[in-house]
Amino acid sequence: MDNLSNIGVIKEIFAKHNFSFSKQLGQNFLVNPSVCPKIAEMGNAKKGFGVIEIGTGIGVLTNELAKRADKVVAIEIDDRLMPVLEDTLSEYDNVKIINADVMKTDLHKLIEEEFQGLDVAVCANLPYYITSPIIMMLLEERLPIKSVTVMVQKEAGKRLCSPMGTREMGAVTVAVNYFSTPKILFNVSRGSFMPAPNVDSCVVRFDINEKTPDGVTDEKFFFKTVRGAFAQRRKTLLNSVSASMGIEKSKVSKAIEDTGLSQSVRPEQLSMAEFICFSENLKKII
């Protein structure tokens, strides 16, 4: 269905299906007609690709993905949108809608069953409240995908794509850089949504790396250490890791020393190699 970004058309669809926005699900639907085509074009929606979409809204992005990719499987948690999507996406025979919570979906199985012979990309306009958990899940699951392209809150996008060793970085920054090459594609103003959120957004893409950095012997412990390091952002690496992971300060201090770092170093000052070295040294001591 065309004109899905037209506010008048959207209101007609809502009235027809007696639909109203859910604050609990953080629903903000795109109404800027230029945004979704750009996400699709820059998010690997093309011949030879299958696309997993997370969160469909009324199908504005789904529509653009279906025009370009060989197949689209869209995962939408809100069952009230199922009849809406049957209406708005009826012309496409390469779209499958799954009414489910993506955090509880076996994506490895989905990819194996739905995308045989195709490269796979993920595209999503994510609710702000669950942005990081979904991105982390997509990366940590080591899915056979080429890229993840998502709309996120602008400040979150800066943090996700900030270089290692800069003030903006956090635990999710380390994870993103561990698994992928992140890039901010373009900004999206708050007026592009209905209802309009209180913040601006941006679209980011994570191109999945063929291999992760060398030196990590226990990935689970590495990410536990990273999360512990950033659990108390205003504290030093020593104090934050000791407090959040329940490890004696003397042991954390020794790991910092063995890594060749200052005892007053803050987690946002570490490079990827330093984080890996610190994690390995900490694991040997405790």
C-alpha cells in the first residue's frame, strides 16, 4: 500500500482497525516519507538478500524492504497490528509477519528456515526503551547476518558508534566494536514520527565483522568485566569493577598493573586491546 507515511492515510487505517498507540511498547511510527527508503537502501535490502525487520509499525519500512529484498520476515510484538499489516502489506507475496517478541525468538532457526540461499540483514525502528538489549542480543547470538541497521535515539547512536577510548563510550560501545564496524548513516528529526518523541533520532548500521578481536579466552567473562567496568560510570576502573563484580580491590589493582595501566584509569579510556588484556589478567587472578 502506498502513502503509508501520509498522516491522513494513517488515521484512516487506525480508525478502520480501531488502533491506538501503546506507550508501554514505546510506539512512534515514521511519517516522514523520505526516511524508510533511505533505511532500506542503506540497510542491504536488495536482490540476493533476505531481511529480518524488528517492529513493523503499520508497515512503512516493511513496504520499502519488500520492494527491494528477495524476502522480508517481520517480527512484531503487538498483536493488535496483525490485521493492520494484513491490510497494508497485502500486495506483497515476499513478506511474512510473525507476531512474537524478538527477545524470545530463535533467530538462528528462523534464518535457517526462511532464508535458505540468501544473505541476511536486519533492519529495525527500535523502541528507545529496549534499544541496547535488542542490539546486544543480535550481536552476541553470532547470527549469520551481514549487517544490522537500526533507528535509535540520537544520543544512543553517538554512544553506540563512538570510537573506543573516548568519553562517550559505554559497555555497549565495546560490544558493538567487538562484533562489528559501526557507522552513523543519517539523523532523523523528532518531527518525522507520529506521535513525535521528545528527542531526535539517527540511523546506524553495524557491519558484522568476519572475526572478533584476538586474545579473548572466555567471552562470557570478558563481557561481564566490561559491564562491571561501566556499572558505575563516575568511578575509576578499579573501584567500579571491584564494587560491581565483588572482587577484592587488591586483585583488581594487580590486574590493572599487569595490563600496564594507571590505577586511576577510567573505563572509557581503554582501547579494545587493553580491555581484553585487563579481562584476561583479572580472570587469572580471581
